[in-house]
Amino acid sequence: MPIILVVDDSPVDRLLTGRLLGKEKELDWVIEYAENGREALAFMKDVVPHVVVTDLMMPDMDGLELVANVRTEHPEVPIILMTGQGSETLALEALERGAASYVPKGQLADKLLDTVKQVLTVARADSRYQHLTECFLKSQLSVQLDNDLALICPLVDLLQKMLTDMRFCDATERVHLGIALEEALLNAFCHGSFTLPGDQVQQARSELSQGRVAPCVQERRSHPACQDRKIFVDVQISQQEARFVIRDQGPGFAPSAVPKRHDPKTLERGRGRGLVLMRHFMDEVTFNPAGNEVTLVKHRTKRMNEEG
């Protein structure tokens, strides 16, 4: 039974967030609360939640300090930020320090539930596999995916397993990589294979988090222009870096339209969120000139090299 810890100094906002997370009774989540980062850390000494959802601007210990402390004391626990207008720069710093995702406060009703589901799914992959071997020097994988969104989650699970086998990263980084890869694959399917408009992309994401296929996706899958399109994924993981190349057969886009890595306005707008997460969780994110292929690179950290 997943435990979600909501951290916010405003009683009204805490209650609102808890209600949003508890509106689907079949999820059977346990919602716990803390008034600030210090109270959240005290709670986590007795009970370790599966996900922390926190405000950024709080007295005593704010969300940024909470992210840093959880990264040190409980690296397996992902943190989702609730960002208000004016806190965008601070939110970007929190992503750098280890936060797993974010939702603008003005979009909590539309995006919070799906974001928590996504982070929970990716984080749980950590416990689905045990360390099988520590002697691999290199792992490679090439995959051709049919235009089926249901293939994304098992592929991300498999890629996280490969990272675990290689002892490439710690628990926090593994969640980050899983989220970045899921976002890249969603972009390839929704914007590439299906060429969905922005409002339908959000619908497709929401339905996928429920294990369902959105009607707009069903329609595009059977469209003559889309039904035979494939997604190609090439993976190389070595002791030094992990490289993921994801290519779709869609019309592509202008790479110059991609938001910059440190652009706080992207958080405020709430659009391009997936690209923001990809750029923060990967060391390199590049697109080919046609805009239908993305290469994501993560370098193994100095600390993991020393531990390995």
C-alpha cells in the first residue's frame, strides 16, 4: 500500500493536495502530512514513504533543503515539487539536487495524480529486480517498438534493470533516468508516431497512467499514416556512460523550438515539462536535424566510480 507524504505549511493547500491524491479510491494510497521539511524528516525516521509531494516555499526547512536531506538519508524516496509562480529558479535547483519531478500549483488538479503515478511506477522498478551481476563491462540493446503505448513501462523497467546490473547509478539517479526515458518515449509516440496535438497528448498520458488507451490514440493507431510507424531504441551502457537513442518515424519538428535547460519560464508555462525533466536528469540531450531522433547521455558519477 503506497504511502504518499504531503509537505506544505498551508493547512488549506495540504488538504487540497491530499484530496486530489485521494480522489481515486481504488488506488488505495495512504496520505500522510507534514507542515515543513523538518517535520517531514522526523516522520521519515519512523515511516519511509514511497513518494514525497512537497511545496517549495516553507518556513523552518523549505523544499530545497528537504530534497537535499532526503537525497542523503533516503535516496530511494522520490520527491515531487509543487511549484508556485516566482519559485521557478528554485525548482530548477531542486531538480539538480535530486527531485524527481514537478507540477505547477496552478495545474495540480490536472497533473498531480498522473505525475505521482508515473513516479511511483518508475520508482517501484528499483525493487522488482535484485542485483544479478556486478561483472558486466558493457550492455547493449536494440529494440523496435510497434505503435503501442503499453510497451513504454516494461521497456523502461528493462532499461533500469540494465543500469542496476551495471551498478551505474544510485537509487535516486535510477529513478531520474527512468523518468527521463519515459518522457522521451512518450514524446516519440505521442508527437512522433501519432502526431497528437498538445491537449490530446495530456489525455493520452492520463489514460496511460490508468492502464488504458485514450480514444485519440486508438484513432491515430488505425490511421493509414500512423498504423505502420515504429519506434527504434538503441542502448549502450558502459562503465563510463549510458547512451540512449530514440527515433520515431513521424514528421519531426524544429529542434530550435526545444526549451533551454535552465529556462524557468518553461516551468511557469507548464508546457514542455517532459523536455525540462529530460534535460535535468541527463547530462546531454540532443536532437537530429529532422527532429525525429533524440540522444540522451548520462555520465557515471565520480562517486559511483569510486564505489564501483
